[in-house]
Amino acid sequence: MDGRRHRSENRSPRPGSDGTERGPSPVQAPSAIAAIGVADAQSALNVATSVHTVPAAFGRVMAEINPRMAVAYHFFNDFDVRFPMYDGIRRTYKGPLTMATDLLVWNISRREVRVRQVVINPDAWPAPPLSPPGQPDARLRTPFSPFVDGGRIDVSRELAPMIQEFKKENGLK
């Protein structure tokens, strides 16, 4: 980056929603999903570990590939989730990291990666769609290439303690 820290970097300790200090929780991903009441414990565990990548596992993948800028996205980046996600990623990854929000832009050049927020006109009307809405044709799905399939990283070591503790806390087998 250009020497400036992105607003989500290097904040510690993390305040809880009640103003108290809190540290990273090893079971944050499924617990966060279960806590908001959208899924039972078993479903929350499946979503957190099978459908999505838990923070420590994401950090492990980023540590393996060593990107110029890791980008954590597709999570609720609000005050109750942002800091536990950040702490979980930082358990296994120490490099440059952006906790993405809508309308962030990454300007990537040979020398640097700049992160900036887009400024929009909230009163503008949306552009009309280019094609009519509809379901995608499953027959046109492209499978992963052997290269992509061959690049899978085993993150079971990062998942196992979290899964075990979550199952114990929620009476799952």
C-alpha cells in the first residue's frame, strides 16, 4: 500500500458490543451464525465450515499464497463480526489485509495496491438490466480445472479445534 493503513488493520484489543474488552474466539464463525438466530447449531456448523471458509482457515490459505493484499469478503462486516473475523484471520496470517465492505476499490499497479472507498450518488436510478432475469442453465456450468482442483489446501488442522469446541458447546455429535 502507500504507507497508510487501511482502517481495519492493527486494532487491538477488540471491544465487545457491551464495551468490554474481548479476544478472539476459536468458535467464532458457527457461534456467530447461530447467535443471530438464522440457523440451528448443526446448520450453523455446516454453513461455517462447509459452505464458507472460517477466518483461521482463510488466514492459512493467505499465508500459503502470500498475496500482495488479502481481501476478506462475503461476511457481515459490522461491529459484532468484523473484529472476531479479523482476529481469527490474524491467528494464521500476518500480511496485508483488507476487510472488504461494499464499494471498496483496489487500484493495483506494479508498485502498490491502493484501497479506497467509492463515492456515489445515492439518489441515482439504477441502469436497466442487459438481459431478462432468469435461472442459470445448470448444463452450462463449468467445472473447476485440474489446476484449480489441484491447488486445494488442507485446512483441517485449523478447523478441528473450532468444530470440536462448537459441537461440545452445542451438544452435537
